[in-house]
Amino acid sequence: MGKCEQCIVREFSSLKALKKDELLKIANCKTSFIIKKGESIFHEGESVNGIFCIKDGVCKLSKLSANGKDQIVKLVKPGELLGQRSMISDEPTNLSAVALEDMEVCFIPKTEIMGFFDHNNQFSMNVMKNICGDLKESDDHMVSMAQKTVKERLAETLIYLEDNFGKNEDGSLHIQLSREELAGMIGTATESCIRLLSDFNKLGLIKLVGKKITIIDISKLKKIAN
């Protein structure tokens, strides 16, 4: 069984405020599992009764819109926690979480976590800060959707993918989203997204090889994004 107090990823989340005895409690009740690329961690509307700590790999949080399109709301990387909000509000999850690559995830039951709120002030503050951060992100995203053109949003998203998730050895973006997923992230039709990528490619801003996207001129992309 993995020792929570030795786990490096806890340093990136609210869990960093937990004391040694609290971490030992978690280690004894958590479940660790591997989620294969394309599999779900949870579905929209599910009651999860705990939080998931992402130890390795990246997943997408998305919402199914009325027309059946998958709208990506956020990408989540190692060190982040999933399910904090629905655990506190006692509501089913508002989003689905699907692995974009093979992942290692730990699940901590709500019964354990809720006890820490009573005894550890810093932990409560951290959770609140995280939820506030998510709200701010969601506000920024909403404003961007309303005020920026699809072209500006695509440039912004490509920069976000490189800044937050890095590159492969060949220089291509590490997170390989399908054209449909990318379109869902910027809120446009797949055809428009493909057309814009092709335009960026012709302008020498990016290079396309199959599904792979490599950013060639990040400063020009930033000009478009802003």
C-alpha cells in the first residue's frame, strides 16, 4: 500500500495541510487503481461519496450538452483533486471525468475527509481556495467564450496545452486531443476547428502531422490569443 505521507503529489493539493496521523488515516482507507486511456473515473450525475487524488496521468472534465456534444470544461493533471465540490455540497457530480492517458488514481472516502474539516483549519481553507480557484477559472472561460473569436480561443487553448502539459520529445503537444475534443474545448463545430488548424499550419504557426500538433511560433500565437 502506498504511503500518503511519502506521496509527492499530495504537495500540490489541499492534502498538503494534513498532519502525519491524518495522512496515515487516509493511507489505511484509500483505494488506488489504474484507469486506462478512454475509461471513466466517474460520470455526470453520479454520487461519488469521496474525492479522487490524481497521482499520474491527465483526464478531461466534460459536460454533455443538450445536442449531445461533449464540452470539455477543464483538463486535470497529477496533484489535483476531483470531487471536492460535490462532496461538500452533497450533490451528484456535475461533470464526467475521462482519462486522456493511462492514469493512477487514489480514492478517499467522504467519511474520512469530512472529519478533517472539524480539526484542521488549514485543510478547510485549502479546499475553499481550490473551489474558489475553479470558480475563477470558470468565469474567465465564460468571458473568453463570450468575447473572443473562435480563432483567438484556439490560439489560447494551444498555448494552454503546451504551458500546462508540456511537449513530447519530438516537440509535439504532450496531450493529444482529437479534433472533436479540441472543438469542444473552444466551443465550435469540428469542421471549423479543422479549418482553423489548417490555417494556422499554412501560416507556419503550428505543424500538423496526423493527430499531432507542434507549436512552431508561440509569440505569433500569443498575439492572436490576446
